[in-house]
Amino acid sequence: MGFLGKLFKVITMLPSIILGVENLMTGLKGDQKQATVIEFAGFSLNLAEAISSKDIVDNDKFQEGLKQANDGIVKMLNASIWYKR
């Protein structure tokens, strides 16, 4: 799977991962939940493989983008009916 395939895969998985972490780890703070989401996404995506095959040339920037995507999805979920339940 090429880089774009991996990127789209993690983006489509993020809402499910976020909801799972929210439901399972309600006692954690926001930054702890974010770290857990990023870790799960990393395992799912197998970042080590992507980095070793040079698909990702700047892991720090990739991780920062992943955190921003997480924050954006959390904002959307919090603004939706999901948050109101």
C-alpha cells in the first residue's frame, strides 16, 4: 500500500479509534486520550513499515499532522449529536 493509501486508511479509522478511546478511557485527560489514539493509529497503520520504506520522510511532522487530525475529528464529534447523548 502506498503512502496515500496508508494516509486515507488512518483518516478513516480515526473516528472509530477516538470513540473507542472515549468510551473505554473516560478517566483520562484529553492529552492522555490523544496520545492513546495516536498510539492505536500508529499500530493500525504500522508506521514503522512506512518509515522504513521511506514513505514518511519526516516522522515528527507526520505525527503532528495526525494529532491535528485527531483534534479536528474530536471537535466535529463534540459539535455533533454524539456529544449530546
